[in-house]
Amino acid sequence: EAQLVESGGGLVQPGGSLRLSCATAGFTFSSFWMNWVRQIPGKGLEWVANINQDESEKNYVDSVEGRFAISRDNAKNSLYLQMNSLRAEDTAVYYCAGGYSRRSWFEPWGQGTLVTVSS
Amino acid sequence: DIQMTQSPSSLSASVGDRVAITCRASQNIATYLNWYQQKPGKAPKLLIYIASSLQRGVPSRFSGSGSGTDFTLTISSLQPEDIATYYCQQSYIIPITFGQGTRLEIK
């Protein structure tokens, strides 16, 4: 059974940085596209970024372009999201999720990690 | 960006009812449409992919249909455990976008 465990969330001041990690097991991580999806508490889902298997393609939603950076380490079966210049509107639960291709559905999902940007 | 619009935003139905949730894309997405169920405090769970394919392990009372711009998620006989928020998602073009969600309640 696939397992994805996010970590690295917490409270950070506006303008600060945070690095999220997603440790995976139980599936062939190196064969999957990987995604970050966020959800403001009580609100809907927003796709944030994705990355292909060899890191040759990375895509971002406009609101995080230039501030966030997605990366992966296939040797460690792990996905990362470096978040810089954080804003209050980045406050959300961040989920990592896998996909078979660029146009794939998302499965499996992690349980999420909460990022709170506040002074 | 492709806008995904779900209707209704909330829905109250009785156990055993047939329930339908619709999702409209702002442009043609072929069948690159997926449906998720989310319960409070939990991650989304994939129900339907490529518009009409049932994810392994999902009860057969769930079904999906549609292509192009108009899609429907149907629950043939509502069960108490189906209480959740449902989201559609287009995976045709970056940025990937979700509908705003449909909250399903038991009457």
C-alpha cells in the first residue's frame, strides 16, 4: 500500500521561508509525476506545482511562480517544496500527491501538513 | 486558465436517493476529468478518473459520465458514509484546476 507522509509545516512570519518534505513508500516513486496541492482550511483545493520523473519539467500555479520551488530525490523516494517570500494567503494544508503522467489523476495522496503564515 | 464550475454547491438528500453533481469546464477538456471525495480532516480520495473510470475499491454506486465541457458524478443510492465534499478536477492543461466543491448532506 502506498504511503506518503508530509512534514515541515508550521508557523512562519510573512516574508519567511519553509521547506516541505513528502516521504513516500509502497509504490515506484521514480516512475510518478508528483504534485503539491493546498487547501485553505474550510475552503477548496488548489493545485500548486508538479514535477516529472527526472525533474526536467516543473510547473507552478501563477500565484507561487518565482517564490516556490518543487524538487525531488528519487534515491530517497522524497518530494520537496521550498517556499520563500511567504504571504498570509499561503496559509493552508499542503498535500503531496502522485500521478501517472502530466495529464493524470492524483493518486496516492498524503495526509497533509499545515502551513500558517502569520506575524 | 480553465475554470471548473460545480453545481450545486451544496446538496441535501435522503439515504437511498439518486444524487447527481455536475461539473462544467470553461473549455473543452475531452475526458480529462476526475472526481474526488473529501471527508473532514482527511485527504481527498480519488473516485473516478478519465470521466467515467471507477477507481479500484470504490463502490459501484458511484459513476461518472460526460466529455468535452459537461460532466456528471452520480451516486445511485446514497449511503450515510457518502457524506462528504466532492470535487471535480481537470488534468487537461496546466494549471490543473479544481471545481469549488459540492457539500453533500443527509436530509
